[in-house]
Amino acid sequence: MSEGLHDFVRMGELPLQAEQILPLLSNEDGTYLDQEGTIWDFKESWPFSYSDAYFAGICRLVCAFANTEGGLIIFGVNDKNRKGGLTKVRPNLDRFEQAFKDLTGDRPHLQVKHYESGKLGAVDILLVGRKDASARPLRFQRDLHNYSKEAIYIRNGSEVRAATSNDVATLYLRADHDENLEPPKGQLPPSPATVREFVGRMDAVDRIFHWLTLPDEPRAFLYGKGGSGKSTIAYQVYKSIKISGGGYKVAGVPLDRLIFISAKARFLDVEKQESATFVGLDFQNECELYQAILVLADFDLDNKRLNELDYLRNSIRELFDTTSCFIVIDDIDTLSTAHEETGMDFLFGALWRARKPSKVLYTLRNRPTQSLSSSLEIPGMKGAEFETFVSVCARQFGVQEPGAATRDTMILPTSEGRPLVIESIIALRRTTGNYPDAVRLFESEAGNDVRDYVFKREWDALDKTDRGREILTILALYDKPISVEDIATISRLDASKIRDALASVQEIFLTSEVAGEETIYSIGPLTGRFVLASALNLNLYETIKTRVQNFKNTFYADSPSLNRFVQRFHRAAAAQLNGEDRYLRLLLDELDREKNPQVAEDPRFLCLRATARLTLDRRDLSRARLDFQSAMDFRHCPEADQLMLWLRAEKAGDSGDKMTQEILHRVLAAKGYDISFKTRVMFDRACYLYIRGKSSISTEPHGAVDLLKESLALHLQSYRSFSDINSPLLSRSEEYCRNTCFTLGNHLNNSSDSDQMFSILAQATKGGRTFVDPVVEPLLSVIRESLHRVSRQGDALQRKIGRFEKMISDLTQGDVWQDKRNRVYFEKTAADLKSRYRGALKVPKL
């Protein structure tokens, strides 16, 4: 029976008559078979919707048939009584094919026919052709209802299931023309994996087999962090082709030769929890790489010329011209991290110029920036793949499987999902009482060899000038995600140097994520423990450790050493007031030479050193500024007298505008200052801007306007704040508000730009944190003068009055008045001015 059905499926054609196929699917009593088979399945109805769960299940079945041997779906059979004639939906193959293509991106060979039988009833049969041997397996491109896009479905007996590594031959290695062909020539080396059963990784396997069919990409890269399973995946593909690849084609040409070579110098013995020399090492430099390829390809070599690089290269070219090869070059960055030539460029050129197509698959840890389009990152395991792998490891090592909570909250984060580390932790369970003890043992000295195997090669290869090790140490000590800005604060490096350092360590050591519009960086527990152990040898380790502690602190413990410096400073400062600065110079010299990180990195020490420097000589501002900035970057608030000393020094310096603004922003953002001090700093900057603006009116009129505008806005805010806290500086603030408004208004009137005053005041009072009482008189004066100047220019006066009315409306409606009497006075005077000049508009011109 099934042979006849197989014939229809193989031919891809349904018979014309019901009598030719329905008896093969039915019993003698007129019912359809109770059991589905490898190539047939019964459904009650053709799908009515092309987006619901039933449709998704049909598509899953179509994928499974196409990925296996093809099959038949019989619609219209009652699931209970097995009678036909149930379907009431007329098949629309065009709509189904389009919906299927939208879901999978592919369109398999499909054919549908309607059959009627008096005894069996009417049914519709959909024939699903087997996919072409060189085509990728059909799979969903998006999750649909309960079906995942991660799964590749196959038909297994009468069931549909997700494919596993055991199904690689079924999915990718079925020769269409002759399944009895010999597999390609080549040796099968021992597996690099400790765990015998290959688990998951089907997406990576699928993409590798797809790459093997492409005519225009002769090389590809599997990259990922140490212990992520790259070598195992490459080996599994290689092994599958070696065992089941009879007739397999690379880029449409039959594959002749398989070669697997490795530059791996060491491997991890999971059973012993230690690394050892790898006996399968094939090459250590470019010359040995070519020798290994040629020897394993049985190339006829001249033994006298084996060390001649040009001869070896010519031989490689000849090999690729005559033989179609699939070559796996494992752990190639053993050479690159040792600064050896890898031969990648030469092989790439030889591959794409060769007469026959060949493919080279590299495995490496570092991201292959030279060929990202043909690269595949192998991440750590997670989800169902991780759970299955843990179960497989427990069986192999003969230990109890961990509970779900222990597995997901301890083993997964500790291992970062790396198969090699998962194996190591589960192997430790044999000598411990439980899994928490195994994890703790791994996190201590028992895991040192594993961590060294995973990271040490890349750590040693880091360029000392790139600061990558220092950045990693900061992340390990900080132990939570951190931004580039915070890294800059702790390291005191330029942002460009930090970016270079992050680039040098990102692929092997770091994890990054986007928080809002900012990228933040972190390292996992496994990475962190290795970095902390290795960083102990860094010259700056104690300094970095102290800085990180200070950055995390909100409270600083009492420091006897720092207290002694403070007492000496007060005595030296008093002596300087009497004309003796020798003690202050000696103290500053000691402060500059202080090397103990516990003292020298304390933000209080930095503020003291900056204060001593400015007390001695305010011209030495740049070094003092760096200390103050570093202290405040660590969220420390300098004492009020220290910060005011810094502010006064900046006001006298060449970059006073920029730096007084920075100080103001830092003070306003700090939590350690009260509103009185914050307002005082705001007032000081406003006064500074006023003095600069007033003095530059004649030389830089446009710049003067900008300075006076900001000054007026800050003075108005300061006045309201001083008023709210009943500050003794209120009367002085009122005077500066008035003077600034008079100066700005007169300058704008003199430059025939008085309209700007309306927008300046509107902007300054926006948000309601100002009182305008101090500027009533200067404002009315500016308006009077402005209106008077255009009183005989009808259109200009009309526009000016319109803007004047708008400002009146804004000021009388907003919460910007301290005293109601001032508001009434302003409204009355403004109304008189408006009435007077509106009357002027009605006077006819002479």
C-alpha cells in the first residue's frame, strides 16, 4: 500500500481517478485508516482562515513533509468515525500557497485534487513534494500561535516534531539521483566535544549547510566566546557529511574531499577540570597550515620543498583547481593572537580564483571584522536548548539532574550558557553533596583552569596601550552595567580611548545592551571572576579598586591620614595670610606626591589638593579644575568655601563663561547642596555674565546681548528663590535684576531691536519659577522708549503694540508676581501706554 503512495509522492503527481489512490488510504469497510503514516495524514477540513492556529498547524505539517520525504494530506475525514465527506471548504491552492510563502518565505511543490467515492465520501488531497536536496529546509520566518520560528519540523513516523542533530542527514544530505554514492574522501578525526550527544544548535547547522550551497561565498566564520561550542558545531557538520554525504554537492558541484585541521594548542579535560596539551594540533604557522591541507588531501608533494612558502601556495592553487574541498580550520585565532600570519587572505584569493568550488569554514573567538557578512556568532545556550544540554550532561556524568530553580538561577548565570562551563559544573557534582556546592566550588579555585582556558589567551594578547585590561577591571569591580560616561569618570580617560579599549575587549569579554539611547556594558560572573584574578597583577589595580569603591560609595569613612592633611592645610593657609607661603608649598608638594590610593583617590583629598593649589596661586587653575571635576564626577560635593574658591578662580580665568556654567550645572544636579547655596551659585554666575555683557556692549554687541539675556534669566530665578527662603541677599538680587534689565533694554533700543525684549522676557518667565517685580520700571521704560521711536510709523507701531499686548497678557495671567501692588501698577501703566499709542494710530499723516 505505502509503496503506491510513495510512487505518487516521488513523481509529484496525483492520479486522476479516485480508485487509483483512495483504496490505498482506506479499510475494506469504507472507512479511512485509523493511523497516520510517514507520508500521509488526515485532517477534517481545508483551512477556512489563512492566519489562525489551524492554518499554522497545516503549514507546520507541510514543512515537515517537505523536509522529510514529502507526503499527502487528506482533507475531509472525520477524526472519530473515519468517514469521508466532512470538508465544507473548497480548497483554494493559490491563496494557500501565497499565505504559506508569506509565513515561510518559500513555495514548495504542492498539488491538490478533489476525489469522490460513493463508499468513502468526498475528500481533497494535497500532495506535498519533497524539497530539493540543495534547498534549505522549510521553516517559519516568524512565530505563529504555538509554533516557533526557531524550530525546523520533520515527519517522524506518524508525528511531526522539531528536528535535532540526529536528523541532519535527513534534512541536508539526501542525494536526489543516487543515495548509494560513496561519501567524500577524507579522515574523520576524534570529536572535540566531551559530551557525546550533540544537542541543539540547529540554527547554526542550518546556516552552515545553506552557505555550502552558495556559489559566491567560499569561506565562512563561526565565532563566539571561549567554550561556546564553535568547534563542536563545525565538527558535527563535517562528521555528518563524512558519514552520510554520498553525492553531496558544494555550490552545485559534487564534493570530492573533506579536511579537518586545528591550530588548538590546548584543550580542557572536563573530567579532571584542567587544561592539557592538545594532541590533535595540526599547524602553528602559515607554512604548516598549507602542509596540513595538502597532506590530508593526499596531494603529491615534493618533500624537499615542504618549507618553501611559494611552492606550498602554488600547490594549494593546483589542489583547488582539481578538487572540490570542504575544509574546517579550527581555532585559527591561536595564530592571530600569537601575531602569526593566518594565511586567510591567500586562501580566500585561491578559493575564488579556483576552477572548482571549495569551501573553508573557520572557527575563532574574535569577531571577524574582515568578513562579517559571511560570519555566524555562536552565543551561549539558553531556553530549551540549555535545559536539554543540562539533562544530557547529567546522564553522561552519572549524576542527578539539577532542579529547575538551581539550573536556571545558579548554573545558567555562572556558566553564561557556555557548554564547556556547564559540563564542568555538572562534572563537579560527582564530588560534592549538591549542585549549589558544585557551583561554589567552581567559583573558587576549582574553576581556575576552566576560566584560564576560556579567557587567558585573549587576555594575554590584549595590547597594554589600549587600556582594555583596566576597563575590564573596572567592570568586574563595579559588578553591574555601566555607561561609557561612568567608565570615563572612574578611569579618567578620554572617551576616544575608552571606545578603543571597549572595541578591543568587546567580543570576548563584554556584554552590551541599550538602555534608552545609551549603551551600557557589563561582564558575566564567569568573566568577572577571571578578570578579578588576573587583574591583581596590574600596576593600577589598587588605584582602580579604590576609584570604583569611591564611585559606588555614598558615605566616606573617616580617614586619619586625610584629617592630618586638612589640619596642616588650615595652619598653612593661616600662615599665608601673614605673608608666609612656605608651609603651603611644602604641603602641596606632599599632596602631589601622595601615592596611597586609599588617600590619593578619595574625592575629599582631591578637593583639598585643589583648594590648596588655588589658595597658593589661582593661576594654577587647570590642575585644580581637574581635581574638582574628578571629585564631583564621583558624586562628591566639595565644601561650600572650596567650591566658591573654584568659582571665583574660574570667573577670573579665560574660560570663565564655559566653566562657571559647568559649575552651576553640577551644583544644581548635586544632592548635597541646599537651595540657599544653589541659588547663591546661580546668582554669582548671573553677576559674572552681567559684568561681562555690560563691558562688551561697545566691542561685541551681539555677544553682549546673549550674555545679558542669560544673566537676566538667572537673576529673575535667583530673586524668586531668595524670596522663597527669605535670604539676606534678596535686596542685592533685586538691584542686579533691575540694572541688568535696564542695561539690556537700553542696548536693544539703541540698536533698534527692542522687539527682542518681549521674547527675552517671555522665555525668562517660562515655567513660572521667576518673579518680575524688580524689572517693572526698567521694562516699562524700555517699552515707552520703543513705542516712542516708532510712534510716527503706523505699521511698525501697530506690530509693536500687538507684541506689547501679548506680553501684558502673559505677565498678568502667569504666577510671576511677588506683590499684587506691582502687578496692578504694571497693568495700569501698560493700559495707559497702550491707549495713548493706539490713539496715535488714528492721527492722519500730514
